Amino acid sequence: MKGMMRVKYKMLCESDVQMEIGLNDILKNEKVLKVIKSEFAKGLRNLDLLASENTIIEINTKKSIYEFEVDKKDFADLVELAEENAKENKRVKKGCLGVEIVDFDTI
């Protein structure tokens, strides 16, 4: 296999947040209801907020995506190479556990 691959990864840290909340659960919160009513139905009274489906809202830590290039023959070592790239570029910080490969493609 000759050629190169472009690898994209992100750093994984202990403080990362990944949650899923149903829209119905959000609408049960009185503070959220007050804010929505005051923003979108100012001056109106006796209102109910309903959701037709229980849509899932995801709350995730916003992450930067980093990329580097590597030979195709090094495919089996992508995670190790991404970790080395993160160390070389001083992306490893206190509380960060490692890397997650987001995408890779051939060039």
C-alpha cells in the first residue's frame, strides 16, 4: 500500500461532558418554562408548552479537531501515532486521558 492518509482526532479529557436530555424533561423545569414564555409569549397568560415527540437534546463539550498525515502502511498504529502527534504539538494537558480518532481518509 503506497500513499498517505489524513487522520483527524480530538483530545479526551476527564472534564468532558456528554449528556442526553429529553425535550419533555426540559419542559418540566419551571425555570425553563418561565424563560421560554417570557421570550416568545410576552404578556400572554395560561399557556402550556408541549412537545409532540420526545426529542433528545445532546449536551457535549465542544472539542477542537486536529489532523496530521501518515503513511497508509501505518494504519494499524493510528491511535499511537495520534497520541505521539498530540505530545509533539503539546496538546496533552493535565486531566486529558488520550485521543479519539474522529475520521481518516486517503490522499
